[in-house]
Amino acid sequence: MMAGLKKSTAGLPHGPEIQGVRNGAGRFASAKNQGPDAPGRFTGPFRAAKTGSPGQDFGLWGLPGMAAGEAVVTAGQTALDNNAPLIMVAAAGGARMQEGILSLMQMPRTTVIVQQLRERGLPYIVVLTDPTTGGVTASYGMLGDIQIAEPGALIGFAGPRVIQDTIKEKLPEGFQRAEYLLEHGMIDMVVHRHKLPETLGRVLGLLMGRPAPETQPA
């Protein structure tokens, strides 16, 4: 598994299936990171429920292109096939525009699979890590039934420097950080990674109508 993907999903329990996809545009970065393209996909039990959990690797800049979009769609389809919830761990720096329209079309493709999960009544939870920007936030990254962010995570479409240079105004303190988004109603909670398993278990229990198991004191 990639070092960056280990970082973006560290602390999240997952099952034995670890899959990734490879894309020609990312081969040189893949060789450096000893892994496949930006997303990896985990499937396994979580709090007694089979759960899919794709994660993106910012070590490959988290750049979603054709392969990354296919991985997200496949993860969503797997959740549909297994009547299981889906947890997306997002980290992205913008779409692979060198792939042209085929990269751009992953935004509607991934949005459609999220809508299919919603129509089936299956929970879709998004965990936003640092950073999550670009087309991911304009598609599947901000469509969760529950939006969770890690403390201090940078979350937005364009980066703060681009926005500041465009509008020629100084941005508010903490702009586009997780705490700012929580304060302004853009996400539901900010949770430290160490508390993510417990929090996700509780949220899944509520959404699936199953009580979460009691947490044993450390």
C-alpha cells in the first residue's frame, strides 16, 4: 500500500481486500510511491457491518482522473451490490486536466453513483483529510449524508491564494480550514483521526438503525 494512502487512512479499520488502480499519467509518481494510482479501495467489516472505504493518496497529489473516477464508481457499485454503506476518505489537489474531458467527466460519473446510493437508502459518509480541493469538492467529496473533517484540514475548490489573488481582498482567518467550514455549516463535525473509528461506528449505527457497540475504556 502507498505511504500516502496509509497516511490518509491510518486509524481506519478495514478488511483484507486492498485494491488500487494504475493510470499511465501517474506511472512515474507511482514508481516513486511504490503503489498504484491516487485511490485505493478497502472492503471489510466495520462495527459489525460490511463497509466499503475508498481512500485517496495525496502522495500522488490526490489527482482524480479516469482511473480514480473508475475506482470511486466501482466502490459505490460494490456498496450497492452488497447493500452496504460507503465511507469515502478524500484527499485531493484537483483533477488531472491533462487527461482532458475524460478527467472532467468523472465528476458527474461519481455524482451519479452517490445518487444511486442515496436512492437505495445506503449511508454515504465522507471523511475530508488535508488537503481536499478541486473537482473532488465539486462532486463526491461534498455529497455525504454526513461530512466529517480532520482538524485543520484545507477544504475548498480553489486554493486560498488563488481566491485572494482573484478578488484582491484579504481572506478571513482560518478560511477554508475544517473549523471554519464547521462554523459556517458546510460540514457536520471535526473529528481527530484517533476518534474516527468510534465516531464512524456511532454514525453508521444511527444511519443503519443499529446501535453501535459500547466502547471499552482504554
